Amino acid sequence: MANGLFAGGDGTPANPYLIEDAHDLNAMRNELDKHYKLVKDIDLNTTPYNEGEGWTPIGEWSTPFTGVFDGNGKSIDNLMINRISKYYQGLFEKIYEATMRHLGVINIDI
């Protein structure tokens, strides 16, 4: 497990950050304009993403995700969000001119 340190890559188009666990997925919020690629299915039914308010969406209203997210045919499972917001709720709060491809999100509870 990479645990928020990514499984490789440097965030460029030729060498995207590799996401292999929930903590890597969460770390995307630190660099919203980079390139990312899932290398494993991600289960968010793990602490702290399955407790209290659950998952905090990536990319805030004022600072959206603008990068590239390649799901690589993988899926994100058990997305749980339990909060009230005046903006949007989901895996991402806001994206702008970003690319999302080849991703499944299943078992969503918002």
C-alpha cells in the first residue's frame, strides 16, 4: 500500500501519479492540476472515509480539480458522504476543464 504517497509517477502526462489505495486517492486534493491513474480498485469502506461525514470531495468550489484522472478500467467502491453543503457532493466537488475517463463508481451513499 502506498498510503498517500502514491505507488509511483510524478504527476506528468507521461508518468502520472499511480493510485493504489484510498489514501492515495485522498492525496489527489494536494495537487489538483496533475495527472493520475488508478492501478487497483479502491474500496472507501475504510477509516476515516467510512466514519462521521465520510469522504470529503476533491476540488473545492474555489479551487476545482483541473487535472487528468484515468480510472484505467478500475472502480471506486463504497463512497459515503454524510454532510450538508451549499455546494456539490460526490467524489469530486468541482472539476474544471479536467479529463475523467475509464472509471466506475459503485455503491454510493450520499
